[in-house]
Amino acid sequence: MSKSVYVAAIVVAALGGAGLFALNTNIAEHKGESKTQPLKTFEISDEEPDFAKWGRNFPAQLDGYLQMKDEYIETPFGGSLPYSKIIRWPAATTFWNGYAFAVDYSKPRTHYYSQIDQMETKRNNKEYLNAHGLPAFKGQPGACVNCHTGYLTAIYKSDKLSPSFMLGKTEVMGAKKMGFFDVFGDKGEAMKEAWTNMNKMPYFDVMKKVEEKYGDGIHGSHMGSTCADCHNQDDMSLRVTRPAFVNAMVLRGYEADAKSGIKASRKEMRNYVCMQCHVEYYFEGKDSTLTFPWTKWKKDEAFKIENFDEYYDEKFANGEFPYDYIQKDTKTKIIKMQHPEAEMYSSSLHYRSGVTCADCHMPYKRDGANKVTNHNILSPLADINAACKTCHPQSEQVLKDRISFIQNRHAYELRGCENNLLALIADIKTAREELAKLPEFASLEDKARDDAISKVIEKAQYAHRKAHIRWDVSFSENSYGFHSPQEFMRIIGQCKEVAREGQAELANALAPYGIKIELTKTATIPAAPLKLDHKPPTGSLPTEAMKKVDEDVKNLNFK
């Protein structure tokens, strides 16, 4: 071996040794990091649910949370760009005619904005709604606060804030069993009183009380969903803090728990912390008690749309909750669906395979040597690699194509459902006008005439109510079909069928009066409403990309 070769070998060996030393050092450092995380230095209390204070102990999670402030992800049908959904799909303004959603409905932003969006929407502006078609609107109740503020736990159980809501018990409040509070015994009675008083209080009165104790701005009354909503402060374990969720689950046969809200495995909790808000709900009785309509949804079974039919039909019959609003054109008593992600996801292949909400919307990521849950909560489309490819080996494009395959078909069928529902509404409106001309109805006072005509066409109105539930579930649920493609297709198919049956019922009801109307086959879509004066990007117009998607769907121009 020559001298030069010998020297080169020594240099290579030295560099290799240095590299191995550096690698071992790096591994040791990362192992050290993993042993010291999560680092808990500061005491945290439910009295102070400010994310900035919780984040001192959990900087990686706080970084993710704060990223939501600037996340405006555009996807074909979802994302976090707050465009106006009623400008994009104006048929909704007819379906919700008589309700605040027909005036203003934008795609929600991220959880960082859940309180701000709620405060700024025109749906929460009494004066605006009174001047724009809803003169009797009295303002939203405090029950709307439940899933939009990070201060809910402080409202019902902190020494600092809950006394502001201890305004006495009502008769209904005392008699109603509520699993969430009952597990706390005497302490639970006080919590129930504070929570129930909050529900029935005017929305902005609730937020004023929060502001008085914690100030305004993003760390005060404008703070949206945050750490305390889903975590215990002593060990960061998951918990459900929304009483309505636990109350409903207990009625289904599940068991409440004082620490975690509901007795469940950690995997189940990774669903429940999301499902405590992403549901269908309504406000029941004089106390505006936030209620999930789940008693017909059997324990450990997948949800079916008929569970809502049975529940709301019963509430209609006994008068406990007959409707959310009366549709102006048809005088039909309508149930407004909210965003039933929990219900629809329960019938999905992913759910039955053990995949949780957090797995896809908060996928794990690396932070040095630590594996942390990403608290930048977004559509899985924002990061297919992290959200999907941990289970699916296909390329990102193949996975995106699969999502498009489902959502484009959902959109196409949903437009068909909208056509049939618009047709039914148009025909009921015409029928009412024709009946009102008859002497037996024309001679009546307005209210008596409306009631008498509704009695004649009640079967068509019931079809309207039933078809509307199916349209609203399919339109307002946030996955646009992806959470449960087969169940959505079943629901949309029923929407189209029930709406046509309603037209037939209408024709039958008119026949004894000698009235024959030409039933509508192809409905006219109403004009899009004007853009409102929101601070951009809220309420913005649909983008060119969205318009192209809708045009492609309309023309079956998708694979």
C-alpha cells in the first residue's frame, strides 16, 4: 500500500468515526428530549383556560394551534376558506326561507375562529335580521356559546365565572336528568344550574359576562375552541367537556365519568372529543336546553337517518319540539339540520376499521424526537401524506382522486335532490295560492286560512319536512359525502324520492277541490344573494376553481 493510500484510509476512518460520534450524540440528545417531554413547568387551572398559558408547557401543540390563525385552505367542497355557501349554492336560500341561515351562511374557518365567526355572522345580528326578512327574530340564545368558546368549563364550574350564572333553578332544570352533571352529585347540581342559565340567556349577555372576567380579544371573550375543551389540566388526558354530548350518550346507555366526561378507551376518546360538538342538535323548551336527538340511535350501532325521523316525529307529536322554523313559501314546520359529522361517520368504513377523527384531522407529526398530535386541525386534504398515507400505500394523487370520486358523485346527486325539493316547494306554494282563492278559505282570517290549507295538504308538507332533513344532512355535514358515501347515497336517494311522493300527495289533496296544477319537473334555481359586508375573506365569493368544479359536476365532467 502506497503512503498516499494509507493516509487516505486514515482520513476516511477518522471522518467515519466523527460521523458516527455525531450520530450517536444526536440520537442521545433526541432520546433525552423524548424523556423530558411533555415538560410540565407551569401549573394550569380550569379557572384560566387561555391557550397561551396552557401552551407554555406544550409549545409544539401551541405552535400547531396558532397556525390555524392563518390557515385558509381551499378544497373543492370544504376547507377553511370562509366563502359564502348560499352564494355558491343559492337553492339553500329557498330551503331556509324563514330562517337566519337564508341570510348569511359562510364556510366556517378553523377552530381558532370558532367564537369570532359566531359573533360576526349576521345570523347573530338581531337588528340586521329584523330588517332583512325576519322581523320577529329575538336574537340567538346563550346555548349557541356551547361549542364556540374556550370558556365553557369556566362558565359552569369555575369559582371565577360560574357565580355569574348562578341565577336560580327553574322547575324544568331541577326535574331533568342530565348524566354529565349527575355524576358529580351535589356539586353537579350547581354546575347544572350555571350551564342551564347560560343556555337560556341571550348570547351576547353570556359573552359580556366572560369579557367582564377575562377581557375581550383572542385571549378573552373572543377565544374559540382550545386546550381546556378536550384535555384535563393535571395530566393532559382527553376529556369531554360539553354536557349535551354526555347527557345524550347516557340516554343511549353509555356511562358518564367525572374526569373524562364519558367512560371510554383512549381510542374512543379521540373520536368523542370531536363528536361533542360536530353533531345535529337543537334547543329544547323554555330553558333552551342544548339537546342531541340521539335516543333512537341505539348504543354501539351505526346511525341511520330514520333515527332522526322517529325522534323528531315524536317531538312534533308531543309538542316538545315541533320545528326550528316555518318555511315561508309552504308554511311547513321544518327541522334545520346542523352538521351531523358524528352521526354520519358512525356508519363509515373508516369508523368500523377503528380510525378516529384525530387520526385524519390531527395526524401525528415529528417534533424533534417526539411524536406529537398536530393541533393545526384541518381537512385531511391539507396534508394527504400525514393524514392518509400512514395507512394507504398509494400515491397522494391516487388518494386525492378517490376523494374526488366520492365527493363529485355526492355533489351530482345532491343537486338532483335540490331540484326535486325546489319543485315540491314551488308546487306547494302554487297549491296554497289556488286553495286560498276558494270561498271556504278566502272567507277566513289569515291565520285560520293558513291553518285550514295546511290541514288539506299536510301529507305533502310532511314529505317536505322529511325531504328537507335529508337534503340538509347531506348539504351541511362537512365531509360532503366522504364520511359515509354509501349512507349518504341512501339518504340523497330518499330525498329525491320523498320529494316526488310529496308532489303526488299534493295532487291527491287538490283533486277533491277541482284544482289541478302542472307538477314541476325541472325547478328554477333562485338567484344568488348579494355579497354581505363582512371583513374579508369571510363571506367571499366562490373562487374560479370552485365554479369550475360545480360546472364539471353539473355536466358529469368527472371520472
